[in-house]
Amino acid sequence: MDLINGKAMSFLQRAQPEDLTEINNLEVKLSLNDSFRESGLSLEGDELDQVAKATHGYAYLIQLVGFYVWDRANKHRNGSTTVSNEDVENGIALATNRFHETVHEPAISNISQKAMEYLIALANHDGATSTKQLATELGKKPNSVTYVQRLLIQRQIIERTARGYVDFSIPLLREYFREARDEILERYGE
């Protein structure tokens, strides 16, 4: 069932979108530390730093990463209440996969092949990229990809970072395109 585009959920399309800003890394660390401590587990030091960094300050990722790391550590609570590096690595991997399924895939569903090619070109760069450079890489004139850029910005997949520069607005989307590029292109018969 397509919740966002389905007729029964059309109220979501009319809802006022709320722009959530990135949550400060220190706040993430304090919150995670408190939550784990309150549940009887200890998340500190390098493990706490790694978990906080993996959230990118994104509210839903804080929930996902926090839950999956807690779930891994909770399984050995009787033997140790300390969150291990293995708990952190496994929890982050599970959370990242879930984020791909619940955020990345819905975000890129039903976009045109041209838009997908634009996103893949952007994923080849390590940060904000010149829109002119992206157009050149796609073999297009800059003004011919303006519509695609606007659409992707409107869908909150990319954002303007400066005049003439764009980047992904969703955490880990660049990495997702890099990992799943061939699978994504297969959807378009490439």
C-alpha cells in the first residue's frame, strides 16, 4: 500500500510539512547516555560517540540507531550492562538498513529516470556540488536540468547549499546510492 500517494492518506499531502533542523551532536549524546542509563545499560566513551555520530542529528535516525543498539545490548544484559563495540556496529548496521527501507526508498520512489540519473551523478561527489558541473556530467545544458533540480528540492531529496550548489538533504542517501546504484538503475532498464 502506498501510504503517501494513496487516496486514503491524501490528508498527508495537504499537511503542513515541518522542517526539522539537525539536532546538535552534544544533545544527541546526552540524550542517548541518559536513556541508556535509565534502562540499566551503560553507553559511554567511544561507543557513545560512534552512536551519536551515526544519527547525523536526524530525529528518526536517533530513534532507530538508539533502539537497535539498545536491543543488541539488552540481549546480554544478564552478563554485562555495558554496550559493546559489537552492539554498536550491529545496531548501526540494522538501523541503517531500516532507514534505507523506510526513508530512502519512499523518497526516491516514482521519480523519473532523469531525476534518478541526476541523483546518481550527485552521489558520485563527496559533498555539495555545482549544478553546472552536474549538468555537464549528464551531458546537458545547465538550464535543461533546472526542472529536475526543482522537483528534487520540492520533494526534499536535495537542497540548495549555496547559489548554484546542491547536496542531499536526507542523511545517508549518498551512501545508499553508492551501495545500491546498479540495483536502482535496473528499475529503469539500464
